[in-house]
Amino acid sequence: MFVVITKIDMVEGTDKEKKNKLKSLMTFIKNELHVHKVYLADKNTPQEMLNIFAENLQQQSICPVFWVSNKTGEGIQKLKSFLARLPKYDSYATQV
């Protein structure tokens, strides 16, 4: 599982208030959805971490949270890079 928060350009409040809102969401994900680690994937997240997110996504041990703005484009490239790293899902595979 991963979470994408959109319209970040419309979030009101000081930086501290925004961080508190995000921290509350991340705590909810961790506690209620039983995820071991919740990480914010922002513009400072290195590409290596995106690889780790994608590799561990199926184990439900990591839940990356992407913070994006469709208006300004902030965070879109990180999200696209992460999606490109996800393993391909072949729902039509047959067992021999």
C-alpha cells in the first residue's frame, strides 16, 4: 500500500501546522492499518529509498506517503519514479 496526498498547495496553516497534520495521518496509517514503517516521500527523498519502497511494498512493512501538487507539479516526479519501480503484475499468468 502507498498513499498519495494531492492538492498540497491548498493546505492552509503554518509549516508547523502542516507537519502536525501530516504526522497525524502517518500515525493513523501505522496504527490502524498495521503498517510497520510509514515514510514521507518528498522532494528530498533519494532515489535509493524509492527502490526500497517498491521492493518492500508487497510485504506491507513499508507505506510510503507521497505529498504532491497537481497545480505546481511538486512531488509528481518522485511519484512517477516510484510507480516505474513497482514490479509488473500479471493477472493473466497461468500455472503449468
